[in-house]
Amino acid sequence: MILSSILLQAAIIFVVLVVFVLTYSLNKRTKPPKNVVIPEKCEFCPSTSCLMKEMTAKKTKEELKEIINCEKEDSPNEKN
């Protein structure tokens, strides 16, 4: 009885770790969509706890531009 519960717990932990690694690797391989426009401020979200703030929009745009520039430099075979 104790051995089966330990094996069940180990199996659950193993499955959770496999799912985490799988989703992480799939997320890392997925390229961002082209021509994504980030709004300057919140426009249509009725939420009062919105994470997208005016001050973070500029920072997010700069980070995305850096990522896009790095991807363009990494892949010289693609035409702009």
C-alpha cells in the first residue's frame, strides 16, 4: 500500500515535469507573429487589474524590437 502510493506520487511528479519541459520547449520554438502592434495605452480591456500599463508599453516595445532585431541577425537567409 505504501509502495503504491509512493509510486503514484513519483509518477505524478514525473508527468508534471515532462509536461513542463514539453511546453517550455514548444513555447521557446514558437516564433512571434509578424506585424504585432502594441497599443500605447489600455484601450479595450475592462479589467481594473490590467497588467499592460502606459509606462510598461514603451519598455515592452523596446524589448520586442531588440528580440526581432536579434532574430533578423541570426537568420541571414531570410529576405526583409
